Amino acid sequence: MEKDKITRRTALTCAAALPIAAGLGGVAPARAQEALGPQVPRVYRVPLGDFEVTAMMAGTRTVPDPHGTFGINASDEDFAEVSEAANIPTDKAQFFFTPTLVNTGSALILFDTGLDPAGIVAAVEAAGYAAEDVSHVVITHMHGDHIGGLSDGGTPTFANAELLTGQEEWDHWSAAGNETFEGKVRPLEESFSFLTNGGQVAPGISAVLAPGHTPGHMCFMLESGGQKLMLTADLANHYVWSVGKPDWEVRFDMDKQLAASSRRKILGTLAEEKIPFIGYHMPFPALGYVEADGDGFRYMPHSYQLLMS
């Protein structure tokens, strides 16, 4: 019996070694495979009380010369030092575009619409819904990467949805003569309702005016079952160069001093109250926390905190 055991063990060991031995003996190895390239997840869903919150990847691209966009009031030396400490390059940056769906149980609310109709519909479908399921579309501000998917030639992408945006934001862009606004938003004017600071999209979802990036830029606080999460839109557009350095100027901020003030105020509240947030341009899935760090803040990506609540 013992002899049988040894024989079987030896046979199994020899069999396991056969592929290695065969390769060393000149038999052709498995055919090399071409690399498939980097992959970014498309959808990330977490519970928040009775809500379900889904961050959706609606686009990503590599952009050169990030110092031409972020920290434009910082020296090359300071920009390089901060970037090196964070292990990120100074010659390019990865941009992410993250609309968010909030399912309250009675409404399906989409915050921002990405770059184009096809992209946002694909993102919504990847999240498990159809375009006609969306009951509300909320526009945090009127930059092209937030309104690009709202309509196509005057035809609304989300035909069943009520449209909402901030009153101050609408007033600014409706008088600005902006081509993207006129093509994507103006044709749907009769479908829009307007929010002021503190206004409710739905029970548990309230607007927080955070001007500077644009005149009426808004964040949105979600509250359900004793839990909170803030959608910060473009309050801070990079996890190092904006969150870490809130006073660094961003090229896209229309009022740079006011934008910095809004960053400090809201990031300070998030840090103090330990409220998670989704930032439209944070590294996907764009969900994390901030804590005070010296004269700025430190971004901490979400791991599993909300999944266990």
C-alpha cells in the first residue's frame, strides 16, 4: 500500500513538471499573445441608505502639458516637486469624465451627460438601465463635457426626463452666446426647471452653490438612511493638483479666486464631517474622501467603506 502511494505521488510530480521539461527540451512554447492595452472599469455602484449611487465612465483621455491647466500660478519647480511626491508625471495627465446615476427607488436621476449622446447612453446601459428609464437629468454646470450628451440636433437624449440646472448658471450661459450651449441646451429650454442654493432635486438630494469654476456651478448633497455623499462636479478637477493644492489656479475656472474659495470651503466640510464624494474628474471610479493635510487636503480613494454600510 505504501509503495502505491509513493508511486502515485511520484507520477503526479512528474506529470506537473512535463510542460516545463517539454519547453526546455525544444518543444515550441505557447504562442505569444498581443497585449490588449489598459482597461478602465465602466461602472461602480454603491449603496447609500435607501439610494443606489452609480458612477459611470463616460470617457477618458490622455492630455499633454498638465501644468498648462493646473497650478498655472505655481512655479515649474513647485509643480514638479508636488507631482514627483505623488508619483505622477508632469508631461501628461489622464482625464476622466464621470456622470453619476442616483436611483432613489422612485426616481432615476442622472447628474451630467458626458461628452456626447452615444457615450452617455452607452454608460447608462452599462449601468443596467435604458435612456428612457432616466426620470431627471441634472446639469451641474454648462461646460461642454457636462452638456455634450444632453441632446443631438435638438432631440433630447433622455426623452422622459425632467431637466434641472442652477438658476444662476442658466442666466449666465443663456446670455453668453456660447455655441455648445446654443446647440445642446437652448433647444430644450422649455423642459428645464431651475434650482437655487439649497433647492431639492428630490427628497434627500439638495443643491449646494459652489461658484467659481462657472458662475452658477453646483454640487449636490445626497442624504439617505443617515448617510451622506456629495457630488462635487468640477469643484476640484485633479486629486493632487486641485485637492492637494486648493489655491492652485485651474485654467478652466472662470473666477479663479472664487473657485479656490469654494474648494477650501467645501473640501473643509467634507474632511471635517468625513463625507465621501464623487468628483467628476477624479480617477475612476471617482469616489473617495478627503482629509486635511498641511495647507491643503489629501485625497483617499474609496475602498469598501460604503459597500459594508
